[in-house]
Amino acid sequence: MNELKVDISTLRLKNPIMSASGTFGFGYEFMEYYDTSVLGAIVCKGISKEPRRGNYGNRIAEIDGGIINSIGLENPGISEFLEKILPMIKTINTAYIVNILGSDLDEYLYLAEKLSELPRVDAIEVNISCPNVKAGGLSFGKDINLIKDLTRRLRDIFPKPIIIKVSPDLPYIEIAKICRNEGIDAITCINTIQSLLIDVEKKTFFFNNLYGGLSGPAIKPIALRVVYQVAKEVGIPVIGCGGIMSYKDAVEFFMAGATAVQIGTANFTNPLSAYEILKDLMSYLEKNKIHSVSELRIW
Amino acid sequence: MTKYNQLKVVHVRHYKANYVSLTLSYDNQMEIPMPGQFFMLKPHNTLLGRPISVHNFFRILKKGYIEFLFKIVGKGTKNLSELKRGDYVSLWGPIGNSFPTFENKKTAILVAGGRGIAPLFFLATKLFEKRYEIHFFYGVKKSEELIHILRLRNMSNKLFISTEDGKRGKKGLITDLFKSAINTYTSSLKDNLLFHDQGNNAVCYVCGPDIMMEKVCEVSLSHKIKTYISLESHIACGSGVCLGCTVESTGGQLFHVCKEGPVFDAEEIYCK
């Protein structure tokens, strides 16, 4: 019998398959398709202090090999999350990781503090790499001194595991090193990659907010590169994310050095994807007599 | 209840003007679809499914069948159009809300523009069963796009057709035909069923291009007719999680087509 359990520092996950933030709602939406408690963890849609309405105009487009989104972090805000959403996820029996985002340092700290005492919240994932918002997002993640300050102060406030989500648009190695030194528990690699889409017919930029974030199979090789570099050069646990559409893709991430993986865009192409990837991964491990995904690492 | 499934294609029909109808053998474990609802159908050559509204649902000897009607507009719909009898298609649904019907309203005005016929035909069959008086307005660019004219004529008390090429029905836009017909009704037929009690007896359902819907609603709302529209959007997930399918009301409010729609009260969308 293989052992699917993995540890993200003090957080034990029953298996290494998680949902990626922004592709899985709050976890109960997919209950119509399968019991989402089977997943190792649910990472919810990013939450900010105040509700955010998101971007106007076009928000999503499919391109060859991927999709580009410019949702703009639409979310109900922390108050509604605590009052209305948290009670609804009580029945989901797996680790729950809340993704947080802010326009400035204070917003991140405020959110972390609000979430720190809640037993249902097992960890936070901190988004410092959203490519399609004007304030915060990538501009925040590029300020190394700010990242140092943020990670140190988050660590003081939040006692459970803290995960920082980076993208290849950021100096991710440098950020990962800071995170390791400040006692951050893991890094999610990678967020979507900043992209530009043009509407040839209309002779305009496709998104009102100009940039979007590219996800899906097209970014998998880049994600693998970042996972490998951060895991090997920095030596901090890495949660791999980016274009995982099948169990084989997930295996590649474990081979590159990921401790766990997140399923994102695949949830859109088939709502059962995360569940099917988990099932197929189990069969693969069984068939190859591999006892733990950590054995898959090829370096 | 199963929401995701693979269903067998039992019939494919290619109409003129790139319209295709796909009939699938339905699974009893799935929810029965209502007019206005849609499914995500997954082409083999794309990442995302394509949102396609239900065109018909019927039973033959207790066995359920679902029919989708769509126009080939890109590589996803092209791929779906190439399905053959016996193939399986992955899909999930039914998604979204449906056109509401009322006990106290028995006159329905349906206004379809182009491929807006897809959900409104299904709605007409249900309204016909409920013995509504149906006034059907159907406009297309080219006359060969017209579909189901005989069946629509049978179900409707009055069928109004407009084509931009003028080869069938009235030449011009359905919005103009609709406007003049409604004005004629109101001015000449005082005792017409439509406008008893300032239009409270009638309900209007509209589906078509954005600009056409807006113009139709301007007329129907000015006559105080309760109006429902079915909106289209780029839809990635159909599960309410990607938040990509927003539409904006004239008042600036955002709605998600797959969660709060696709059917909306026209006053929600067009009121400032």
C-alpha cells in the first residue's frame, strides 16, 4: 500500500493533490460533481479585506494550449467569507487553505490576523503575484524589501503554515530565499504568467485591464523549471502548479521536486479533473510500487 | 444526480448557414433540463467546453433525448459539428436558471434573433404544452438560416418572420417588425389579449444578439410587459468558479451568466 500522505511542515495532507486558488471557488461548488473532501487540500479563491468586484469587460479567453484570464481578483471580502462562506465549508472534510491578497502590507497582515484563530483554516497561501490587477499583485511582489517585511510580520501573526505564491514574473529565487530565512513553510510555484492578448478584428487589447494571466498546458515547462530551481537551489518545500492536466503531469512535478501539486485550469476543462488525477496517480504509484510521491524526485 | 457525463450521439443534422443539431441519448441519472438552461459540451480539440443551450428535450418510449442546436463559429463548434452517430461527447449540466413561466400569464411573446432560436424553440414547446397563446417573432440575416418554421407556425397563434435579405417574411430587422407589431396591437386592438391590464397578461422572452435584445426590451418594457432575456458570454468553467462570464447591467452591476443567469429579468440588465 502506498502512502499518499504528505506534510507541508506541520500540516499533514491526506494526499498531495490540491485545488489551485481561483479555479475551485470555495470548495463546495464542485460538490455537484464529486465529494471534494477526497482532495489533499482545498485552496480557495483569493480573499481581500474589502469585497472586490473584479475587472470590467472581457475576463477570459482560450488560446492554443492555455487560457488567459483577467478576472481581477473578484471576491466577497473577508467579512462575508467569515460570516457566510466558512459555515458552508464545515462539511468539507479536508485541509482548507485560504488564499489572501492585498494592495499593501497592512491588508495582508489584517487578513492573516483575522484568519489566525480559526480552527477551520489550516494554512494561508499569500498571493503576491497576481498579473492582472493595478494595485498590489506583481508590483508588490517585485519589491524585495517589502517581501522581507511581509514574510517576517506574517510569521509573527500567523502560527499555522504560511505558503507564498510566486510567479516567473517575480525574482522568485530571491523571494524563496527570503521566505526560507523568515520561516515561511512552503512556496507555490507558479501563479499565472503575465500575458497580453490582442483582438485583431477590433484592433484593441482584449482585456480592459490590459494584462491577463496565462495558465494551462502552455506554462507547464516553465512551472517545472521554477519548481526545480526553488526546490533544489533554495531547499524549501514547493507546491507545484501550472498546467497539470493529467496524473502524468503531476508525476513530472514530483520528479522535479514538488512536495504537493495544485490543479487549476484542468478544473475548467473537466470538473472531475482533480479527482481523476488523484485516482490515476494512486493507480500509477500502486502499479510502479512507489510508496510515497517523495520517492519520485529525480535529483 | 450526475452532472458530468458522456452521452452518445444518436443523430446529427446539418442545416444551412452552418447550423448543426446534435441529439444525444440522455441519462436518467441527470437532471431534466428546462428551457433557458445550457450545458458545457467539450470539443476534442479545445481546452474549454462550449456553452450550448438546450434546444429540445423529449422522450420516446420513456427514453430521454436531448437536442442541442448551435452555429459553427469557431474551432470548438466546428469540432462538435463533426461528431458522428455513435460517438460520445463529454458534457456537464444542466447549468443556470431557466425562463420562468407564470400561472396568471397566458400570452407569451417570443423574440428570437439568429441562433437565439435555440432556447426559444424549446421554450415554445413548453409554453405550447401549457396552452399559452404564443406570438413568435423570428428574425435572421439570410433566409436560409430560418429553422423549424412549420413547427413554429403550428405552435404559435401568430408567427412574425423577418429576414435582412428579404427573401422570406418581412425585409429588415426583427426589432423593427417587433416594434411596429406591438404598436399596432396597442393602438388598434383594445381588447387584444396582450394588453389587457397594461400588458400584465403578457410575458416576453428574448434571445439574440446584444443590440437586438436591447432594442426589443426597450419596446417591451415601455409597454410594461414583463420581459426576460437570455444572455451569452465567454464561459470557461460553467461551474461558477472561474468568474469569467460576467455581464454588466446598464447601471454598472456585474452578473455572472452561469450562476445568476443565463436568463435575466430585462429590467435588471437594462435599467439605469
